[in-house]
Amino acid sequence: MTPVTTLAEWKAKPTVDVLRALLEKAERGEISGLLYVTKEGRRRPQRIGLTGDYRDDPIQALAVTERVRHVVNGMIDGNTDN
């Protein structure tokens, strides 16, 4: 029997790949904090979370969100250097 990949699995693959890589790093103790936003469908609100150093010192998280804003705006403007 040939394995079949569902459309949902195919669409989620890049996210799953990143999460697996982050989990491996976290298990090795290489990650001290995580700031994340998840989107769970079109009509559901996004979920935002902070762990570790970002939760302990939200000022660091605020600085990172400004960098994210800068990168996303560059993507919108067509800047591929980010």
C-alpha cells in the first residue's frame, strides 16, 4: 500500500519541520525562550504565548516583536533580504 499524504499534512509540513527542529534544540537546552503566535483556521483568533526568558523579561519579547514587524513589513514590500 502506498502511503498517502493528506492536503492538511502537506500544508502543515513546513510548520511541523520547524517545530521538530525547535523541539530538538530545546531538549538539548539550546533554547532559553520562545515567543510564538499560532493561527488555527480562518475564523479562530490567533494564540500568542511566551516561555522562558521572554516570559521572565517581557521587555526582551517586545524588542523581538519590533524586529518581527520590520521583517514582515519587508516581506510585504518585496524585500527578500530578511
